[in-house]
Amino acid sequence: MKKLVFVGAGSMAEAMISGIGASGLLPGEQIWATNKQDTDRLKTLEQKYGIKATYDLEMLFKDADAVVLAMKPKDAAAAVGEIKSYLPEGMLIISVLAGVSIAAIETAAEKSLAVARAMPNTSAAIGKSATALAVNSNVSNEQKKLIQELFNTIGLTTIVEEYQLDAVTGLSGSGPAYIYYLVEAMEQSAAEIGLDKQTAKQLIIQTLLGAAEMLTKSDKEPAQLRFEVTSPGGTTEAGIGILEQHGVQSAFISCIKEATAQSRRLGHLLGNELAAANRPL
């Protein structure tokens, strides 16, 4: 790859640009970016990562090997409408737009494209994203390998079927927020039981890191690991009893299901908007 173009220059675009540059996969001068109108943002990315930025679309897309759609999903219809004449048939498009289907992108572009959809999460900012990828039949094996290499620079990558991306959105796309929500509760409880904020924060973070490492390295199921910590009549059993009494596990299951359903609803809405924007008057 000689030229990678980002349309949209928000936090996810920056996370990818940072990861790609730090990994040595592409030098900054081979990465280009544009956005709707925030010139200060583009200047910041140019200075920080050595990339190139422009509002000249002909210059932006000239000799591009791949284009990353990284604008807000609500801006997708207008953005694709503006750039579609610069996208040749078969161009590799990598979308990080939650809820926007491959078919919707091709319909809006009015041509056959090699499209990959990616669902990273905000942990991409520190190189720890859990990213799921889905591709259409126009994406070659070589392109698929390249896409995986790009997202491996910001964390773990896995290939799924496109219909599974709504579930990925509900599980790992929104997942960091669920963990932060849990930590908020742990911090509040720590204050109420007499621990100072800094001590509690250190203990909570190390507990999370340790549990994650155990899940990574152990071949035991989560339930078994939990049972091994839960002595009969002990403190953990008492605490788990309260969680069960309040239906916390069921609430988490419902939470992820609802987030998945919302992803489907938003995808349907965004797909309709893209189709409507492309419909002749």
C-alpha cells in the first residue's frame, strides 16, 4: 500500500493513524486525511503524526489504495455523495461507521466496491481495541490480510460475518462503557466503606487487570474461576448473593441485547438515509 486516505478525522481515525504509524506499517507521508470543515483538527494531525491533509478531493484520492470512512454515521450519506465520483470501481473501502451496511455504502456510491466493515472500540486509543471485521466478496485475500494488519496495529482483530456486527457492537463496541459503569459503582462503594479514592482506584484497576489476565491465560470457564474464589459462607458468596438478588447478571444480558437491537435499528435508519440521498428527485 502506497496511500491510505481517511475521510473523517475524529478520535477513531486518530487512533488508527497513531497505531499504523507507531507500528511502522505505513509512514506518515503515505497517510492522507480530510474532514468536513475543521482545519485546526487536520493541522494537529499533520503536526503530530506527519500525515498529509487536504480539502482538494482530486489530490486526496489520486493514487489512493484504500479509503477509510471515519466520519460520524449521520454524515455518511452526504460524505459518500460528495466523494463517490473520485472512487473507481473496485476501490477498497474500509468503514468504521457503526450501523452502516456494506450494501448501503455500495448503493450510495453507485458502483461495485471492495468493502470492509470494522467495529473497533474506544480502547483503540491505547492499542487495545477488540475489532471485528466483515468483508464483501470483492475483497481479495491480499486486501483482507492488509485490512487485518491495519487493525492489528490498534489491538486484536477477528473476522466475522456482516450479520454478526450488530452483536459485536452490543458486546465489545459498547463494552468498555459497561466496564466503566461497573468501576463507577465500585468506586462509590469504596468511598462508602472507608477507602480513599486513590487507594480504591489502584485496587480496582489491578483487580480488573488480574481478572482479565486470568481469563486470558487460564483454560477454565469464567464460572469455574468464580466458583474457585467463592468459598461457602465467605465474603465473596455474600457479595455475589446481593448481585443475584438484584438480577445484575440478567441486567447485563438485557443490556447487551438492547445495545445489539439498537445497532440494528440505527443501521436500518442509516441505510434508508443513504438510499434516500441517492434516490433521483
